[in-house]
Amino acid sequence: MADPDHERLIEDFGQNDDFWLFGYGSLIWKPPPHYDQRVPGYIEGYVRRFWQASEDHRGTPEAPGRVVTLIDRAHWETLTDHHEPTERVWGAAYHIPSSKVAEVRTYLDIREINGYSIQFTPFHPAAFYTSITSPPSSPPIQPSHASSRSITASTTILAKIEQHQPPIRCLVYIGLPENPQFLGPQDPDALARHILKSRGPSGENREYLFFLEKALLELSRESGDKHVSDLVRRCKEIEREEAKDEEGEEVQEGGDDGDGVEADEAAGALLRKVGSTEEHEEVEK
């Protein structure tokens, strides 16, 4: 049963230009629309795990993929896990201007509909971060009142040191343990193999995993996640094993007992019999 106080908090959030969204999964590299600030940082009291099924993005209802969710640390400690938790869950916080909150909320509700619910958490901005913007790939459309001297593109590299910043109250989408897509602890090797074979409307499941690790490592020197990186390592080892097996099969099929030599001789004889240029090109094709 929905908590009316919690629902009221959700409805009121962002009315005072204070709408901040914390992303800990795909939102890190695929941000929401209309944000005007992006701040790397972390939250505490949670553990990030690939324990949420995905039927709508990285899998299908018949073959769900695997995506991340957050587990409350106190609940995680009651479970059996193969990985140690990190003290902090790193990600990125996005500020949404009040005029765009309703539109972004609708976008997020559709994007995160598969088992995720809205919660709130304190977010701690990174002590040191960089912000880089580049010229757009095409000139932006200028409003009718814009001056002909307006700047249409710029490149800015900004490094900031922020000390003792107060935490920011963020909205976050979490797949709580009681939601039907929550799977609980997964064997890491079986999980890696499942990710490798899964695919959905948003693309391959492995792409989600690899992009997440890359995005996390780019946030800070401290922002890595051992659970995520271990799954990446396992997936790449499996990919290498499969590539070796395929290469071995090709070699075995290619030429044993002199069959390859006989085939080459037969092909050569056929080419020598060809008379016209047109026939010769067709045989080579």
C-alpha cells in the first residue's frame, strides 16, 4: 500500500528549483534530458549489484537481462554475496530546472518503470571534479531576438576543488527487494554468462556492463566498483575462451588429410577451363 506522505514528498519535490536526480547505472553515461548541472559524487548506506532483471531495455520478458539496483546496506548484510561491498556508491547527480521537472519526471517514469520505485537519499559531491563542454556538432538554432554577435559555440575546461560541501537531497530510482524483478544474490560466473547472452530493445546486456565500468572509472580516482569490474573481467575471459574455441573449429574444418590441397587443385583446374572474361569474374566471385 502506498505511503501518502511519501507520495506527497514525490509530488512536491522540485517545486523550489531543487530537483536533483542521482544516477548510479545507465544514467551516468546516458543522462536525462534538460539537465543544467552534472556533479559526480557518491551516496552511502547502499550496495550496487546486478541483481535486477530487465525485461524492457537489456532483455525481453521471455529472456530478461540483468541491470543494477541498490540494496540497503542493512538488508544486504542479511544476504549471502560473493563480493565485498564498497563504502560508497559512486555516480552522478543531475539538476533539472523547475520548468522541465514535469517533462523529465514523465521521461524517467517510463525509462525506469520496470520494477524501480522513487526514493530519496543524501548525495555527497566529489571534492574534486572537472566539467568539460565542447562545441556542438551542428550550429544551434538561434532565437529570433538573438544578436548576430551571440556566441554559438565554446569549449570550456573547468577544474573545481570543492571542500566541505553539504549533501544534496536527491531523488533516486531503486529496485526494492519486494519488487518482482529483484533477483537477489547471483553466482558471479553464471551472472557473467547470462549478461553475455542477453539482449533487449536498448542493445546488448554486455554493453550496459562495459559502459557502466568505464563511466564509473571516469568519475574519480576512488569511484571504481569491484562488483562491476569483476563481472567485466569474467565476461572478457569468457569472450576470449569462446573466440579461441571458434578459431580452433575453423582451423579444424579448414584443411586436414590433404583435403585443402585437393580443393585448391580442383578450383585451379576450374579457373583454367574458363574462357570468357565474364565467366572468369563470376568464378572468382
